[in-house]
Amino acid sequence: MNILMVCTGNICRSPTAEGMLRHYLAEAGLADHVRVDSAGTHDYHIGNPPDSRSIRHAHGAGVDISGLRARQVSRADFQNFDLLLAMDGGHLQALHHMAPPALRARAKLYLDFAPAQPLRDMPDPYYGNADGFDLVIRLCHAGSNGLLAHIRQTLGR
């Protein structure tokens, strides 16, 4: 199974979601069965590491994302990934716009995998304070828990 996390510049939300899901998969013994990556809808930060605040907050949650590098989502990603998970509705709209029609259903909202959590759009913490990054961590825990259940069901594990 292949999962791509998508936000705007691939330096805050999507790398945090990628790192968190990888962490959950490793704990569940499923890391060898699922490939996880992240990308941005825009080319603002290609090749750059995640925002230092994202790295710090993820580290505080026991997740190392410092080695990740930003890239932009491409049409080929729809062929290479089973799920392309948008951090908010704007990202989902951008994914639907670029997707080949037959593969459009692969793009979904990340937080749809956290139905007990009331938010569907993960707020962008970039221009805010530490509270925004804390919220991203909490939402990534919720999303990763839901995704892990989905992955287990899909893989029969």
C-alpha cells in the first residue's frame, strides 16, 4: 500500500503526517508493507527540510522528520499511490483538478480517517504560534490512528 500526504508547501502539515504515520506503522510492525511519502501542491520549498517548528514539535511527540525533504505533487503520484491525503479542502480541490479522471477517487481528506475528531481541514500552523503546531500533532495522532485501522483492514492484518 502506498500513501501520499499533501499540503501546500510540504514543510509543516504533510511531513508531520508522514512522520507520524511511519511511526505508527513501525510500532504496529507494518512499516515494510506500507510506503508513506508527502508532497506539496506548490513548489515553494522543493528540496528543503520541514519547518524547524514542525521538526521540534514532531520530535517532542517521538517522531523524527528532520531527514524529510519537500517536493511537489505530480500527476504520476496518482499512478504510484493508492491514497493521496489532502490536509484541507483546498488541497483536495487541487488534487481533484490535477488527477486523471479515473484516479480522482484516490484523493481524500486526511482527517476523514479521524471521524471522532470534528475538524475536516487541518489548520496551517505556518503563520501562527506553537499552539498551531501542537494542534497539528494532535490531529496527526488522530489521523494516524484512523489510517492504521484502515490499513490493517485493507491488508488483512
